[in-house]
Amino acid sequence: MNVSDRLKKAHIAIMNHKKFCAFSGILACGKVLIVDSVPTAATNGWDVRYNPKFIEEHMATDPELRFLVLHEATHKAYRHLSVWRAIHKENAHLANVAADHFVNLHLQDTDNNDGFIRMPKVGIMPNPKYRGWSVQMIYNDLKSSGQTGDGDGGIDEHDWDGAVDGEAEQVQADEIQRAIRQGEILRRKLAGKGSGSGDGVFDSLLAPKIDWKQALREFVTETCSARDESSWRRPNRRFLGMGMYMPSMEGTTMNELVVGFDTSGSVFNSPEMDRFASELRTIVEDVKPNKVHVIYWGSSVVGHQTFEDGQFAVQLLKPTGGGGTDGAVLFDYLRSNRINPQAIVQLTDGYVGDWGRSDWPTLWGVTSHLRAPFGTTIQIEV
């Protein structure tokens, strides 16, 4: 049987498996190519390429080949080449190693010693301590341990340069999400009655999204709200009776918060704007910053309102926009005008072109499935 036939056989076996059939939709996304241009196997997050010689030499058994096929499919399902683009730019090889630890542990746990798949002798042998960790957490641990990743041979290549971005990335992301849901429907059907979501392969991807309103408030509160600092200006009364002069703790309030509103054509006068304004009011009420900068931006900064000492009110907002989009303009504007907030909340649909560079703690509230390459990104349900 040649490599092409073996790959087809592997796909069919996966689609008929009671658990791994959850990958069926993902396997149908993109093309499968047999080429000599890659040394092992490779994916750009959509298409998958296999080197026939590599398969002949290292995938002698069907379980090993199924492992390789599912390895590439897992990268696609979790959109590793889009989500972790930032750490790849920092250390490409270490990012690859971290992603492979995640994938291989995920596959081992899904198989649960059933024997349907078997890890080949090549590739990253995953560290059990990383079970349940994200790729970012694994990467951080590898980096803090002084590891460079040199000498770690992966089972595949990660074609970061071939991964799409912008609107094409969103199209792929939406298709992958649909594929995951279709695969889960098939898995439940094959598993029979009583198969709940807790038995799924992609529970973390299908679970309800984070409560973005709570996450938004927690970020601002933890980053910017009143913090205790010691002060010798007033003695701590608890210790005066013991003849000890100790400092008291005083709260320091948040000075400046910047909230960036994406008012480009795709957002302006949409339900997103109403949601953004509602949450801004809650944030201001919870955190009580001394000063709030509300900055409207598209391809440039088109409006700037400043509210001080409790003057903020939703009805005073004056959004303007409707043009193009450039996510870098707000950060450039802050630097140019020497505005130095304690944190930034960016509210956008994610179609920003250039995400820019922030010098401050930044939380992105995004209404699409796109993720910012820095800061914290949460999905906003509209």
C-alpha cells in the first residue's frame, strides 16, 4: 500500500472511531498534499503536507500514522499557528516545542491507552507535568528553565509563514469551529445515548466562553483599582499601645484609564457600540478612576473625551467614525500626547489590520474569534 492509500485508510479509521471521529470535520478542512518539500509533515493551520519518505521510514504501523494525522489535526483545531503567533516571533523553535508538548499530551489523554494511536519514536516526548497547561504556559516554563529547544526534533514542521491572517484567518476560524461542532455531533451519535459533553474530545473549545463582563471588570480592578501602600504619615493605632510606631496602610486610587473604542465602519452604529458603552459604565462605577480617557479610533484617532472625578455618563459619549481600521493608532496617539494610563481596555471587532504595540497593560475585548498578539484577549458575546 502506498503512502497516499495509507493516509486515506488512516482518515477513514479516524472517522469511524467512537472517540476520534470528533476530528472528522477538522480532517475535511484544507488540503492533504504528499510532497518532498517538507522534511517530515507540516501544517499552516489549514492545509497539511506529508513527506512520503518520512512516513515510510518512521510510520511503520497504522497507529503511528494515525497519531501523525491527528497531531496535525490538533494543531488545526486549536488554531495554534494563529493564536500563538506572538511567541513564535519571539522564539520560533521553542514555540514549536511547546505546541507539540500540548498536542501530544492531548492525544495521549484522548486515546487513554486504548491503542488506536501510538506515538512514533520521533517527535517531542511530552512532559506529564504540562498536562492541562496552555501552550503559553508551557512556553513560559521552558523559557524560564533556560531551555532553547535546540536538539528537540519535532514530528512535524509548523508553517507559521504560510498561516493566513486578517479576514482570511477569520473565515478559517469560523470553518474550524463549525467542523469541531460537527465532529462532536458525530462523536455523540457513535457513542450512543448518555454521551454527554464531558466525554468530548474538544470540551475546552466547545465549552461556553468566559464571562467577558466579569473578566473585563476583574482585569481593570486587579490592574488599576485601589491598592494598599504603607505610609508613615499616620501611625498604625494597633501597635501604639505596644509602644511601637508602625506605618498605616493607605489606599492609592487609580489615576488614569484609557478605553479605546473601535468606531470603524464595521462597528460604528452597530450592537457592539451599545455593548461597549454599557460595559464602560459598569467599569467606571466599579473602579472609580480619577480620570477616564475615551478614545474613538479607526484608521486614525477621530475623537477623545476625558471624564474626571465621577463626571462620566453614558449619555455624554460622542462616538464618531465609520472609516477604516488600524489598531496601532491608539497606542501611537498615547505616546505622542504623553498620556500614561495605568491600563488600557480596547473594544473592537478584531479586524484591526496592525495590532500595534502597547507600553501598558492591555485588555482586548473582541467580538470576533481573532486574538491580539499581546495583552489579554477575551471574546465578547453581542
